[in-house]
Amino acid sequence: MTQTLVYIRGLEQMMFDMYDYPDELHQLMAFFRDEHLNFLSILEKNNWLSPNNDGTHVGSGGYGWSHALPQKDFDGIHLRTKDMWGFCESQETSEVSPEMFEEFIFPYQVPILDKFGLNCYGCCEALVARWHIIKKMPNLLRLSVSAWANKAAMAEMLGGNYIFSMKPMPTPLAASTIDEDYVRKELREARAVTRNCRLELIMKDNNTIGNNPQNVIRWVEIACEETL
């Protein structure tokens, strides 16, 4: 919803709105929430939903494989949102204080995620400072840990209760030849701090691979060597 908000108001103006027009901003966020809920209701009512507890891409990265979905009372025909993974993020508010996030964003995300059986949260935003808020999200299981996140702090917070969805830095794949030492160092450091976590690695945001497809293949090989 905050991406749509930024499209309408602009990133800087959105932040000013929290101070200058708080009531109006609440009204706008409530409108976004209600329309998202209405949209989900239309999809469910018309049986236009598809299962995503399989090899489907869910959230900001990762597969949807889960035996927890669909719900036990699923009739095998009429899929409901509670039989699926849901997803929310608010990377546009990365520089907003936890208090502002809790007031203007969080209350409007909760009713949407409450509709889903399992939920993913986050994309590129750092979650450490607002974890005490985000952990209240309903049915939360997968958390995005971006390349800029404090991985040690996130690992301590998530432990083995959530999926630590790590997004390694994509930069090495953009060079003509991959820097294997850098890749190994990053993965080893991450593996060390996430030893008690349910770690998944998601290489994404590869706008270029340095005109060398072998970079992708080699990165996967190194990742397997360092994590198995």
C-alpha cells in the first residue's frame, strides 16, 4: 500500500503528511485497506484464487512449499485466502521511525494479512528497529532479510521460529567474472550467525549478470558448497 501512497503523494510528501496531515493520511490508508480487502473478497467469491503452497514464488522471494496450507477444512474446490500465503511490505517507509510506522502503516496491514493462512513480510527495508511491531502480524512465518540488514540482530530475533529469508548482495553477479572470495565470505558470515535459524537464500535483483551466465551457475555452486 505504501508504494501506491508514494505514487500518489511522493516519497518526501508522504513523510511530511505524517506531521502536517495525519488525519487525512489515516483516511487515505483506510481507503487503501478497505479496497484491498474488497479486492480479495471478489477474488475469493468468484473462485479466482490459485494455490501458492507449491513451487510458486511468494512474498519478496522464496517458494511456497508448505504442508500447513491449505487449511484442513478446504473442500478441494473453493480456495480461500486463508488457504494461501499472504505478503506485505513497506520499504518506502524505511526511514520512518518505528512509532510513525506503527501509527500510520501497521494498523492498515494487519486486517489484510489476517485473511491469509501464512504470511511473508518485508522486502528491502530493515526490520530490526520495528521488529517489536512486525512480530505482532498474524500468521507470520517468513521475514525478508535484505543485503543491508543487520543479520546477526535479525538472527537473534527470529531464531528458529521464522524463516530467515536472506537476500545476498547481487553485486558480484554484475561483474564480468564473479568474485568467488567475496561470495564465500558473505555466505560463511551469514551461515555463522544463522546457525540456529531456518535459513533460505534468495538471490534476486540481478539487473545484469555481466554478460556472463556462468556467474549465476557459479554462485549457486558456491552457495551449495558453503551451506550444505
